[in-house]
Amino acid sequence: MHEKIRTAYRPMACDLCGLLIRPGERYRAVRDEYSPVEYHEHIQCPGAPAVAVSEPPPKPPKIRTAFNHAFCMA
């Protein structure tokens, strides 16, 4: 897919959320390379799904001091 950032010169509907893109507002024009359809969407679309936030990363295991000492002596 090809994406271009353009400035709207007339009101148009966002294909993601359905809200209007106002004249003078910048929007993303996405064109499918296999079909002549072009989609218009806000740069930061208010109706787009939120970015998924994963749970905090797992904590590494605690290594005992004696265990570290054994590695240093090897």
C-alpha cells in the first residue's frame, strides 16, 4: 500500500472513524496497489483503535551472590 500525507481542500469523511476531515487539515491517503481505491484517514484518528499495551515485562530471576562468585571463580 502506498501512503501520502496530503492537505484536504474540501470536507471528506475519514474511512476509519467516519468523522469529517476539515479543509486545511492534513490527512493520510492510502492507496491499495492492486485496486484503484484510495482511503482517507486522519493522521491521529480519534476513532481508530488504541495501541495495544502489553503487560509489564517479566522481572529477571534474582541471582544469589554465591552463585555469581562461582561464575567469577570459573
